[in-house]
Amino acid sequence: MSSTLLVYLHGFRSSPRSSKAVMTEQAIAALSTPTNPIEWYCPQLLASPKDSMEMVTHHINQSNADQ
């Protein structure tokens, strides 16, 4: 079954619990269905942009979503 990975990158001074991130997560959950699943990924970004990108890239590569 195909699936979609949606990666939401908030600002470096923001968080995955910001109002925009939470509202977006809820909207994605409402759109996700058993036949069209959407995996939501909104990590807490690290202080280092380089380390953050490595973390996000690792998650994308480990995901079962279509690539």
C-alpha cells in the first residue's frame, strides 16, 4: 500500500507543539485514511542546522512511505 510522508519543519526558535504545527497535524490526521495514509513528522529541531538535516534525512530514509 502506498503512503505519504509529510515532513513539517518549524522555525529554529519554534517547536513541534506550536499552534501552527498542532493545527496542521490535526488537519493531516483528518485527511489521512486507511487507503491513503499520511505519516506526519514534525521533529524538535536541534541547535545545529546540519545535525537537524541529518536527523530529518535519516527519518525520511527509514520511513516506509513512497519515495
